[in-house]
Amino acid sequence: MPATVDSWRMRMAEPWTIKGEYLENCNCEVLCPCLLGPRNARGGAMARPTEGTCDVPVVFAVERERFGTVALDGTHAALVVHTPGPMGEGNWTAGVYVDERATADQRRALESIFAGRAGGVMANIAGLVTTWLPTRTVRGQGRHHTPLGWVDVAMG
């Protein structure tokens, strides 16, 4: 819906863009029902996670990104989410992880973007969060347990 995309741009506190890759891997069996299940009137996923709750890290490796005048090329960030039921019902707990190799300005920019304070699509996601954990600066590598075993996620 172009009007929605345009309204995201208008709500952006500081212009920003992202180009890069991301990994998203929830704890559901086989395939996340949120991707294919029913939606509420606002477009939120209403399918119940196969495990009852959803734990999902969304890790971004940024190739090119700008936050106003701050270049964020080569940085990494993650948004880690826990939902107590269907994602579209909200009540999420979330935290942002930023790259320790980033400068202080870059870390502030990454946190602002991924916590939704900079507007855009991340602000819509942040609207589902009721509990924000403190932002953490990480060395660049983590482990995530999936039903198939452990996955190493490198952030640097």
C-alpha cells in the first residue's frame, strides 16, 4: 500500500536507509505459521506459534546504511523478540543488540532504528512491544538454539 509506505517515510525522525542481509529464525517447528497464517485487521499475524510462544532473533548485516549523516556501512545489529502468543496480539518483549565495533554515533543510530524510534517500518514493529530490555553492545557472535540444534550467528 503506497500510502502506508509514504506515511512511514513522513514519520521518520531522521532519514535512514538499509541495504544488506538478515537472518530471521524463530523457534517454531518446521515453518513459522506467522508467515502463512491468518491476519488481523491491521495485518498482524494471528496464528499461534507451534510452541505456544515465539522467540525470534532478527540479525542484520548492513552493507550500506545511513542514518542522517552517519554512515553505518559494515555494521551489525539484531532485534531479539519474545511473544507470549500470536505475534499480532502484541505484548512483545524485545531487545536490541548493536555491534561493539561501531562508533558511539553508529551505535546510537542503530539503536534508534532497530528500537523503532527513528520511524519507518521498525516503528510499526516497535508498536507491538510492551517491554523493552536494555540495549546491549555485543562482540559480534552469538548462539541460537533451534529445534534442529544450535546456530552460530556472527555479528562481526
